[in-house]
Amino acid sequence: MTLERLDADRAVGTICVPSLVDVVTAELRRLVLSGALRPGERLVEERLTEQFGVSRPPVREAMRLLEQEGLITRHRRRGAYVTALTAEDVREIYVLRAALERLAVELGVPVVDPLRLLPPRAALQEMRRAADGGDRQRLLEANLQFHQALCALSGNRRLLQIYESLLRQSRLCMALNIRVRERQFGNLTENVERHATLLALIEAADRSAVLAALAVHGDRSFVEELNGDGTDAILQV
């Protein structure tokens, strides 16, 4: 291919068509995070191939990718299962995430570069659209984007890399968090408003207020719920 052809391709842009593996992975992830596939449920390749109308290789690759994300757990000689988290798993993940978010705020607020506020604003708008449409999965993804953007305010690449690895582990936690809060409040709007308040404090450059808000953020209150009776039962909902 000539340089002229490469330049022409760049000029007109390239449409990226998702591969079959991408499509199957996205759908399987949606089923796990929406609760359609319950924690601890066994995943049978043959059943999934029939459900998705595809051959085994893309299903097998999708399961491998979701295993890397922590959504699927393989047990030797027993097969693959939707990851079931214990209360201690959730506590450890959220304690680490909370510590990194506080550090990100201490490093990044007040925000020096206004452009860094664009990603959390966009994520919040997406959260509003998802809540208005009652789309729990879309809200979860936007929620993840918001918290990732919050940590990016720090401008610290290593902090963000560590945080992103925790996000992959916390997907199930956040899905459960939203489902529990939906039962408590009847809709998903409250989840969005908590994040809107957090962003407003960040934009106001009030570091102390942001840290105080994070201390009582819904994620923390969710973990505190796990201290009561029936903790593991909650995690299996």
C-alpha cells in the first residue's frame, strides 16, 4: 500500500466493524452484569452457542476475555461459572478504590486543565440518559466511566493504571450496588444525582467538600450494608 493510499484512508476515516467475538463478548458481559446470569451460575458452551446462534470458538474466546475481566471464574474439572463475590471480596475492592479516589482528588482538585472536566461531564450526561431510559447496564457503564474520569483528574498515569485494574474487578460489585439501590429508591435517578453533586463540588474547586462527599458516597454506604446480617445472601441476589 502506498503512502498516498494511507493518507487517503486516514482522510476519509475507517469504519470499524465489530468482530463476532466482540459481539458475543458484549452480549455475554451484558447478561452477567444485568443479573440475567446469576453469580455462581454455570456457563455451558453448548447452551451459549445455541442462545447466540454462533459456533463454539467465538463463545470460548468471549468467555476467556470475561475471565480476564473477573466476571467469569473457571474451576478445574468443573467448568466456568459467573463469578460469585464474597462480602470480603467486595470490601477489599471498594476499600482500595476509595483510597485511590481520595488520592486522585487530593492530586487533581482544584482542576488545573479545564479539558479534564469534559470526560466526567460526558459520563454524567450518559448516566442521566441511561437512568431516564431505565437502562441499568448503560448506567453501569457510564458510572464506571465517571469514576475512571474522576481518577484521571489526578494526571497520574500509574494511579490511573492501578485504578483501571480495580475497575475490571469491581464490575460485578457496581452492578450489584445499582440493583440494591434500585430496590431501595424505586428508580435509578438517585444514583445519578449523587454523582452530579460530586461533579459540582469538583467544578467548584472545593477539595475538602469533595473528599467529604466521597466519604459518604453510595459505594461506601453499600459496603457498610455488608456489615449486617445476611451479607452473603445479598451478594447472591
